[in-house]
Amino acid sequence: MLKRRLKTEESTHVVTQARVSLIKQTEVSEQSSFILKSLSIFVGVVCLAIALLLTDWRSAQSLYVVLLAFGAGAVLFRRFPASDVIAQSWKTAQIQSEVEQLEDPSELASDADWQLREADDRHRSILDALGAIVIRCDSSGLVLSINDAGKRNFPAGFGIEVGKAIHLPYAEDFTPELEESAAGTTEDVALRTKHGTRWYSLLRLSIRDGSGGAPIIQWILTDVTDRRHAEQKLRADRDHAANASEAKSRFLAMVSHEIRTPLNGVLGMADLLDDTSTTAEQQNYINAIKTSGSTLLMLIDEVLDYSKIEAGKLELETGAVELTPLVERVVELLSPKAHAKGLQIGSYIAPEVPETIQSDPARLQQVLYNLVGNAIKFTEQGGVSLVLQVSQDSAGNHLLEFAVKDTGPGMDDVTAARIFREFEQGEYGRDRKFDGAGLGLAISKRLAELMGSSLTVQSQLGCGSTFLLEMPLDQIVDEAIEEHSEHIAILTSNHIEADLVQRTLISNGFAHTRVLDTEDLEANLLTAQLDRLLVGEEYVERIRDFYQEHSIHAPEIIVFIKPQERARIADIKTGEFSGYLTRPVRRASLLRLIALGPEVEETDEQHSAAPEENKLPTEPQEHEPHLNVLVAEDNPINWMLVKALLSKLGHHAELAEDGHRAVTLSATGTFDVVLMDLHMPGLDGLEAISQIRGREDNSAAQVPIYVVSADVMPEAKEEALKAGADGFLSKPLKKQDLEAVLKRYAKG
């Protein structure tokens, strides 16, 4: 830069001297030209006067000679000065050309220098406005310059001074990640400054000044202390939120365990009491206890599921899902609740629906159970239907559509838009009609999304609601349906059931199926040529009286009955009636009974009993061997419950009050099964299982161990299985689950 500046100044000086010389030469030329002109005029006049005096005026020829000589002399006198002037002009033009040649590069150099200074000033002003510190060093690290911001923050003694090697004053607790000599890199550094420790974003750039010399390393330090503090606060807040979420999960798990433990006693004792002889009044009280306990258990499960979803710990277990049994099982499980409210309930499965799909069976059933349960909860009159069919999206892709339709009050668009949010309900306040935490639909929607599905609602006030669960479907069933010529009529006050049964029969080839009008029943029965009549149990007596009078016209009659009215089966199977179907009607049972005749209904409907009928026998079965069961349980009420259940199943139970006692008793090798609680004083269940499995006595170490715990978090189950448990039973302990486990070893 200095060399270029010297060259520029030298060129400017030469141009200036040339310009001065040119001006002087021009002045001399003008003066010489004026003198020569004056002298020429004077000489010419003198010569003319002499010639005239000497000339003979009488001769014209003489006069002409004089004038001609005067002209020649004038030309000669003018010619010699003009030559000098022309030569001088040529010299002046040459000087002018040289000056212009010197001016052009000088002006270019001056313009380039001005542009460089302007760019440097602009760059410096921008960095100063940003508060950036700019340090320029040579390739060896020697500081060439530092801007004002750098001088303010790093005065003498901080390792950044002009003429000395640069050493950034790093903070004591900071170690740089990059080498100081690395150019074109950026990193955040903590430096000691006049104002304390500050964070800077350090950028190293290699630049050249255009003179062709060695490159200069420019260090740019931008203060990012506020940003670093914000990032630290954000990380702290994130860690705090993660810890709070983990603490919430632990709290929910603990609360769940503490609530489930006494709830296990409440529901278990209610089941035991239900197996005894009770009066009608006592039975009502027992049912109230079981209903309240089941509602509380459902709320606990919803809160735990929501906590798992929020924490991202809910994982799906994909497997084969049998669709028809799943749909019908959900409807059957909830039919007692619907029938108790006087509601109709049923299902329909379209023929094109495949038998199985790949999904999470438990979670899919949970979603459907929740949707149907909600529909029953909010419906006061009419009923609920669950329809499974195949639909298509806008792109023509097949969708498996679960439609839960009710005849409830419906909802407006505002309510429909928020009903899937957490803790949202259709109504608020102390006067709200329905209870609940507002988590069921939110959990169902999140589960649907995890399964790659969508859950939406279509509803209008006063017109009921339809919840649609749509799942992608790879293939559908495309088989020809066999056509049947039988004429079938349906007579029932359950309009939802009648419609679903009619759709099932028509879609499976029974095209001549219709629903009879009850207002003109007798006329319809007389005029209709029927092969089969499906009738609700509410019309049994009326149909019986009619066909006693018109027995010649009687078709095969099949009766729909509720599970709680199965006592009437013996009466129905006599006389005019050919068979029965349990409500809600299963598709396979209906088609098999219609196609093959009434002789199949008993074996077909044995599995259709309502859940409440599947009670444990009050006396042990003689053919089942007795098991010696060790129960590790520190809660006396739960011990009493398990002991009573085992006694009813015909097994012997022995108590271990803590983990140490359980390990000691299991070492005797006299027990067939061990039921182990996880949370016990002294030695918990996991450690007790580990010690039992670690014994040298092979027979005692191989005893089947099942954990029975109110801790239903996935981590607890995984830890139990990892410790050596053979299975996991959650509290409240269900009789069916316990019986299923013990039967494995009783049969052995």
C-alpha cells in the first residue's frame, strides 16, 4: 500500500512539472509570434517606400516590378518566422500528448486508491456499528492494527497490542476448540476483557491488500454474550422441563400404584361378594361398588396412557388383528351397559373387509372401546352402531373405515373442533351432565395417529354423531357372493339391530330380506311368503299366539335374546321357535344359523355368553390338580383377596410378608407357583426374584414366578421379566387372568 502511494505521488509530480513546462512554452511561442509580425510589417513598409522613391513613375512596367518585389520580400520575411512558430507548435503538441499519457494512469491509480479507502471506511463503519472488534495481523501473528472497539475492551496488558504477537486472553475455565492460526473458521470463545468475561464469535479471514504482498489475517470478534446466556437459560429450562416430566411420570406411576393397591381390594372383594348368596338389595350395592371401581380404574388408565404419550414412551406392538372378532368383541363387552340404559347396539362388517390386518390389537381395541363407550355414555335414546367397511380417499386408495354412530344430542362445529383436545368436554360447570376427565378422545386420536390412521367426527346438534377411524388398507376381499333364494323377514323393536341384520344378510347373498312393519303385523305375516322369520324376544308371545291360529303359514322362527335372558332359552326352543341368537348378533352366527339350520345354534352360541356370565365356580373342579402357591404380599387385604381366589380355584396358598421370607420359603422347593409383589419392605420383589433365580438348587430356582403388582408402567414389566419373572399380572387382579395362569401348571 505504501509503495503504491509513493508511486502515485511521483506520477502526480511529473504530470504537474509537464503542465508547467507546457504553459511556459505556450507563452514564449505567443511572444515570439507577436515580435516577428511587427518586424515584418515594419520592414515591408520601409522597403516599399524606398522602391517607390527610386521607381520611374512614367513606366507601368517599372511599377509592376516594384510591387512584385515587395510581395516576394513580404513572403520571404513571413516564411522564416512561421517555420519557427510551426516548430514550436509541434513541440507544444508533443508535450501535451506526453502530459495526457502521464495523466491517464495517474487518475486510474487515484480512483482505485479512493475506492479502496471508501470500501475500507465503509467496512470499518459497519463493524464499528455492530460493536465488532477487528484485529489485523501478519502471517506470523504480529498485530498490525486494532480498531477502537478492540482498544476499549482490550487495553494494554490483555495480550492484544500493535507490534506484538497476538494472544487472546481466554477465560480461565475455557479451552478453545480450534487453533489460533486456522483461517476461515468460526467458533465461540470466552475472553477476559476490561468489563469482565464476555463471549465472542471469532471469525478469522485471510485477506490481501492488492499490492501482491503477503496475506493479512483479520480477526473479527462479535460479542454474543447475550445469545450465549439465552442458550444457557434455554438449556437449563429444557433440562428442568425434562426433569419435571420425568418427575411427573414417576409421580403418576407412584399414585397409580398407591391407588391400584386399595382398588384391587375393593374390586376383588366385590367380586368375591358377588359369588355369594345375596339379596336383591345387596346385589344392587355390589353392582354400584363394581361400577364405581371400574370407572376409577378407567380414569387411572387414561391418565397413565396420556402420560406415556406425552413422554414419548408409548410404543405399539404390531401383530395380526382379526377384524371381525375384534369389532364384535367390543360391541359385546359394552352391550350390558347399553342394555342397562335401554339402548340398542349392534355391529356390521362388510364382506369386502379382510380377515386380518397388521396393527396393534390391544390399542385398536382400546380406541374402538373408547369410541363406543363414549357413544353409549352420551346417548339417552335410540342406540349405537359400529360399522366396519371399506372406503376410498380422494386419491383412490383403499381405507378401512370404522364408523361409530349414535343417536345422541350431537354437537356444534365449535365443540367438534375441540373435542379431541386434552381435558376438553362437551360441557363445563357444576351442572354438567356427564363426568370424566376429558382424556378419552384425546388419547384415542393420538393412538390413531401412532397407528398411521386418522380419527374425525361428523356431527350436528340434535342429529347424533359419527366418529370415523380410517386406516390405510393394502388389499380387500374380492370374492363372488353366493346368491340365496330364501325370503327372510325381521321383526324387532330394535330398529338399529334390524337395519344392521338386514344389511348383513343382503350383503352376503340373501337379497330377499326385509324388515316388517309392526303396525300391521298380522296382515304382513299372512301375506308374506316367508322361509325364515327373525324376531325379537319382545314379540315372542305375540308371534306364538298368532301362529297357533295360523300354523300352516308358520316359517322357521329364530329369536333374538339378551344375554341376561338366557334362562328363557328352554322355553323358546320348544314349540313354534326353531332357534335363538344372542344380542348383539354376531355375523358368523347369523349366517351359519340361516344357512345350515337351527341345529347349530347351541354349539355356535356357547362362546357368545356375556362377560358377566363367565364366573368362576364356587367349588373347585375335581379333575383339576391342587397347586401349592407362595404369595409374597405385604398388604393384608390383598393377601386375603388372593387367598380367597386361590381357595375358590382349589389351590393352597401360603403367605410371605416380605421379600426375605419369599426367598427363604421358595428355597424349600415345595411350591408350584410363586406370586410376587414388587413393592415390599426389606427386600423388594425384583431383588427377591434375582436371588431365587440365582440359587444353586435347580428345582427351587426354576419355580414359575409371576409378578402381581399395581405398578403397570412398561419399565416395571421389563425389569420384572429381565430379573427372571415368567409373567406379569396387574392389579386389580382379575379372576380370569389368575385362573388362566394357574391352569398352565395345573394341566402339567
